[in-house]
Amino acid sequence: MLEISTDAHIIAACDDEPERFRELFERHFAATLGFLRRRIGPQIAEDLAIETFAVAFGRRGSYDPRQASARPWLFGIATNLLRHHRRTERRKLLAYGRTGVDPDLAPDPGYEAAEARMEAQAAGPAIAVALACLRSDERDVLLLYAWADLSYAEIADALGVPVGTVRSRLSRARTRLRELLAASGLPLGVDAKDELEER
């Protein structure tokens, strides 16, 4: 029976067999790229995704081998790299808020309900402006939760902060997001995560 290596096993093996890092790349590149595209747009996202893996390879000695999945670690590296591109992300969100057009997301062909698609498009600009108004550390936690679908513990690992800090930042971000969306007149019958996932 073929044994599947955990990410921790692959990273540990890279000291003797550096080419094994390709397995980690193949497992997590698409998710990392998808997360970065939603955060910063396609023009920069691919470069940042590749840089994420280059940094990860260089820092593989600091990986905690008790963590079977490298996904939170990789998303943490990606989020740190995004800090250098904050202005671009904020400008993109504000431009989306002004124009109502999100050039970074193509329509999802699996999205059946036209009415749901129209509601999401109508909510998108208000959500983009609200996201741009959040503090960057709160936006990081909220988007790692909503777009990367990481657990509180995984977000804590990704950002190198305690789980309690993740909870408080996420709570503040949700509260602030609801306030901003209410001020924009957007109905608040849906959880913030659901609103963000529609986008």
C-alpha cells in the first residue's frame, strides 16, 4: 500500500532531497494563488505565490514538524509578503467600491442562480469599501478565515499570534464590517463570511 507523506515529512526530507519540495508546491500552489488573487489581483498574485514558495523553501528549517499540514504556514508567509503590497490591495478595494466592477474575479460558471449572482454583484462594492476601511491586521484575519477557510488555530499559526488574538481580531473585524455595511444600506441577514464568499 502506498503511503502518502504529510507536508511535515516532505519538508523534513528536503534537506537530503530538495526536489521533494515540488510535492509541497503541487499540493498547495493553487490554493495559495487563489487566496492571493482574491487579495491583490492576478497581476501580482502569481509572482507573490511563487515568492511564497521560494521563501518557504529558504525557511524550511523553521517549519514546526508537529504541524502535518503546511497550508497555514504558507498562508502566513503569503500574508507577510502581502504587507509589502498593502497600498495596492487597498487601492484595488476602493476602486472596486467606486466602480462596482471587480476585475479580478471572473464569473463562476457553476453559479446557477442569476438572482444570487446579481445580489452578490450589488453587495460587492460595499464589501470592498468596508474591507478597505478595516485595519490591516483585522482584514488579514477575516480574509484568512473567509477566503482561505482556515480555522482559528491555523490562522494563529499563519500569523504567529495566539488563538485569542485571532478571536478578538476576527470579532472586531466582523463588528466593524457589519457597521460599515449597515451604513452603506446593505442588508445584514447573512454572516460576514457568507457575504465575503459570494464576492
